[in-house]
Amino acid sequence: MLIEVIKPDFEFTDNRGSLKQLVHKGWNQVNYITSVAGALRGNHYHKENVEAFYVISGEFKLIAESLDGKEHEEYIMKAGDFFTVKPFVNHSFEYITNTQMISFYNKGVEGVGGTKDIFTPKSTKENK
């Protein structure tokens, strides 16, 4: 599998509401992302980072592909889904509805001298 479905570290619910601890260690960059229905995002991969996504609301099609083109997987992701994408897996998002999610990088996308660990498929040229 090109992605891994994961679970929150801890969940608690009572009559006041709920708490969902997504992670408590291992991530150095956290982003909040909003996307509108019909938008296309991603179409890149990381060489050094594992990236995780937690979907707060909305729905999208996740397309994951190996760089050699031998593996291709598609998933419909929706609120509550939590998954990781490993290095060298190209990932794209086709948003079906307006969506909110959190992304986590284990190392962080910004590198030394302003470089970024974001690459487009069939190219090693950096995507800035």
C-alpha cells in the first residue's frame, strides 16, 4: 500500500464533548489546510518527509502513485480519516466538497538555504 491509515493516539468522549489527541511526538511541522470543492492540489512527493493528514471536514479523492508508475491507488477520504504518505509517493487531491484538514511533516518541508522537500513527478527539480 502506498498510504497507511492510522488512528489518533488517544480519544475521550463524555457528556461535555470529545477530545482527540492526534499525535504527541514525532512531527515537526503542522499545517491547517482549507480547499474548495473542485480544486486540485498536491501532485508532488517528498524525498525526506513522511506526511500525515487528518481530515476535519469535507471529502476528496486521494490519488497515490509510485514514481515508477507501477503502483496506483485511489481513495475517497472524508471527515475523521487519518493517514500517512511515505517519501517518494506522489500524492494528489481532487476536492469533492469544501474541505478542512491538518497536515503533519515528520521533519518539516523547509530545508537549508530556502530549499523545500517538495518535488514534482518525473523531475528532481525543486517545486518552490
